[in-house]
Amino acid sequence: MKTFNVRNTILASLAVAALGAAVPATAASVRPIRFDHLSLEQGLSQSSVMDILQDRRGYIWLATEDGLDRYDGMSFKVYKHDPADSGSLGDDRSSALYIDGKGRL
């Protein structure tokens, strides 16, 4: 199982997203690329990120050892196992993320 450095993973993902949205640049149309450093202080549930992906709505999902985190560009929402809720995660540890053909995580 591969563990990613959170900072480098998020930076790489943001860079890929920025490059994917880029159009051929001329000297007049060059825009600076903005990078955000995300960590526990910003609400990430755990620093060991096992997988990362972006869904069709633009949310960044991070599978961690202490919950499933959704980042909307401003803040994190953390999903965890709740024994009283049968619809919650089966376990707090997430290791891989996939989106099916219907866009469901």
C-alpha cells in the first residue's frame, strides 16, 4: 500500500488541474498558478493520505487513515464511521477511491 505525502500530493493535483484547464499561452495571456498548502490546521483529518481524486463537481476527495475527507476549495468535510448510522462509512480507514460510471464515489 502506497502512502503519499499530503502536501506534495495536493500540490501535484492542483498543478495537474491547473495545467488541464490551461489554454495555449501567449505573453499577454499568461496567468499565475496559485497553490494552496493544506494540512491538519486547515481541517484535513489525518496526514497519511492513501488516495486522492477529483469528482465531476470539482470536489477533491482524500482517503486517509482517519476518515474520508472532501475539500471544496475552502474547507474540509470529514466523513467517518458512525456505529449508530448504517449509511456511514464501514471503517474510518480509507485506502482507495473510485468513481463509477454514474459519477458516484
